[in-house]
Amino acid sequence: MPKTRHVSVGDGVLLLVGTMKGAFLVHADRSRKNWNVGGPYLAGEPIYAMAFDGRQGRRRLFAAGSNPVWGATLHTSDDFGRTWTNPENSPIRFPEGSGGALKQIWQVTLGRPGEDNVLYAGVEPAALFESRDAGTSWTLARALWDHPHRPRWEPGFGGLCLHTICPAPDDPGRILVAISSAGVYRTDDGGASWTTAHRGVRAEFRPDTYPEFGQCVHKIDGNAARPGRYFLQNHWGLYRTDDAGATWTDIADGVPSDFGFPVVCHPHDPDTAYIVPLESDNFRCTPEGKLRVYRTRNAGKSWQPFSKGLPQANAYETVLRDGMGVDALDPAGIYFGTRSGRLYASRDEGRSWKLLADGLPPIVCVKTAVIATTKPRKRATRRAQRRRRVHRA
Amino acid sequence: MAVTFHIPTYLRAFTHGEARVDLDVVPGSVRDALRALYEAYPGIRDRVETELGEVRPHVNVFLGEESIRWLGGLDTPVGGATEISIVPAVSGG
């Protein structure tokens, strides 16, 4: 096996990069000027989902391995990748009698603030699992698994997967999930019942453009600063909802294509979101051979391309649904990875970009974590002291 | 009677590094033999079989020199001293 290079993870930003051949950790201090790349971890395993859980004093990395021969499981590391668990039995598994067999874990999502031991996982075949003990044990969301639509859900090109989980920040009973290619489903009662939540989202590849279900939603992202608002990148179509999926509005005016995979929201501004359009479903590459990130700052009324630092010739790149992330700092850092193994970062909210790594295996997942190694009160005190010094000067 | 299992590299994480495991059991079938292996080394089960009890599509189980896919699957009878090999498919990119 390849030798793993470890990074020293201190106060700063950590990128969790899942690739088709293992995971990588990429770290910088809060200036985000100089980055160190660690890995490969879990070498050889496709890692489609990663997450960092820093709640309750934990420093736990999750990495969902999908070994093409030996199956899927959820690995954890409490020492930033130096050691990983390799559980005898996958902690995420379909219960006996359900008829399901875990093929792949597509998403690991933390619960709402205050639900400090809650995690959710989205898997293939399309199902939702919940953990209430910080990831030790997991339970199948039975009502969604037993949904009357499920026998007629059709797989997308990547498989029949539940790839997006959005716990509503303002409602402990509400969760939106996205399934390819079934659409958006929502519970308002903590998972006891689920209804479709994709009215207005088209399924261009079907004879009935607005079916009851069967939409191929590629990604949804929301912002806690404005509960109920989500942006959606569809298999053809770019949408926004302000009512938690009850209705979706087309916001694709001003982008070179409304086909693409990722969409991420700004961590502080609910009107701002980022996408990387692709030319079409037949040619899933950046249009015109130019790698461009598009940003809206007015909730989708208009879009602005950013290309500074990104290749603008012969760049036929693909960014997959979980290949883009943002950090929570101010200004926010934006990150994305390509199927060609290039990892880019912007520390000025998308205006300019820097290549952090080239030649990684195909990147399928980019998640972020802000690591605090000093107590927030101390940092605040130092900032206050600096402000006082400046004031005195 | 002993059944000898040949363990591939990936699964040796669950057999304390052993490439060969001998179990003193009298299985009626390959399924029984594997059950005995899983009991001794629980981590192997999830890697070889799905939750539905089916051998994963890219895992091959050989009885002697023949894949059980071309015999009777997991119900293939086991007679006499037996060697069972668990072999990952040569596939992927």
C-alpha cells in the first residue's frame, strides 16, 4: 500500500477530500494561504462521503468507504487520519426483513445545533439512516423506506441513491432529502411520514415533464440564516425555494447551462450560492473548455462567472454533486475538486482561485471543517485586545 | 475433519493477519463452512456476504479449484477434507 503522509491539524481550515482511491486531508491556518496535503487514507477505497464532527469535544472524521469488492462501511478517525476504524460489521446496515442490502454510503450529515449526538446518512439503495449516539449505531428511517413510491423509483446514472440530507434549522421535525432519480421528499413529523417536495422541478428526460416523482435532483443546499430557503441543482434546471420545497422557482437566467451537479450556499448570506455549470447530460464537462464558478448574490436573479486562477482553455472538467464546499470563516472560503483530480480554493468568496493539489484520484467529495484549537473566549479576548490597542493608537 | 480457508490480503485484517485458517468442523455445505468461519472471525461475514445473505458479486468462493458459482452455490455439498478459497474478482479500474 502507498505510504500515507499525515498533516498536522491545528487551528484553521481542514478540507475533507474523498476520491475514488481514498481520502485526503488538506489543512491551512485561518489565513488559508498555505495548504498541506495529507493522504491517501483508506487507500484504494472510493470515499463518496466524509464529515467532521467537532461537537461535544469530539474530533471525529467520518469516511464512507465503498469497496467495490468487499462492500461499504463507515470508517471513523479521532486523530485526524493517523488511525481509522475498520468495523467488523458495517454500523449502517439494513435490518433483517427489510429486503435491503447496503451498496454505498453517499452522505453523512450532522444533526441540527443542539442535537449534538445526531447524525444522518444517505445510502444506496435510496434510504435514510439516523444515529442518536454520535455514529455508533444507526437506524433505518422506516417510513421513507416503506414509502409507496419506492418500488417505482428509478436509479440515476450513479445508482438509486439518497445523496442529500437537509435537517431544517428551525424545525426539529422537518428534514428534506434528495434522491436520484426520485426527487425531493420532506418530513414534517420527524420521519413518521414523507411527502414529495419538488413541485416546479422539471424532469426533462421524461415524457411527462412534471411527474409526481421521478425528478433527478443532483444537489440541494440551504442556509441556516434563512430557514426554508434552499437552492437546487437539477439534471437540467436550477431552482430556489423559499418555502421548504413546497414550490420551486427557476433561477437559471444568466448561466451558460442549467445542467450541473453541485450547489453550495454561502455560510452567512442566504442570497448567495455557487455552482459549476456543465455543458449537458451528453457532455458532462465545463462549457467551452473553460472552468468557471458562477455565483449569485441575489438569490438567483443574476449570476456572475469567476475565472481568475482557473484554466480558460482546454479545461473540460467535471465537478460532481459533493465536489464543492464552503468554510464558515469570514470571508468564506470556497473549494471544489474535479474528476481529473484537481483541487481548487478561493479565500475571497470566489473572486480568485488557487490550485491546491493536482493529480489526485478523481474527486467525488469536498467537505470542510473549521478547527479551533484555542477556546473561543480566548480568541475573542485577543481580538478585543487588538481592537483596544488599535483604538488607543 | 478440517476445512482449510485461504484468506485474501484484504480480509486478513480480521484473521489476525493469517492467510490460512484451519477449522475443525464438519460442514454439510459451503454455507455451513462459511458460517463456521464467520463465527471464528466475525469481520469476514460483512465483506463476503450482503445483509441478504448473498455472496457479493465481486467475491468468488472456490471449493478446491472450482468456483461455487459453477457448482451449487452456497449449497454446494462439502465432503472430506476441504479447501475453500475466498478470492476477489479481478475487476475495476
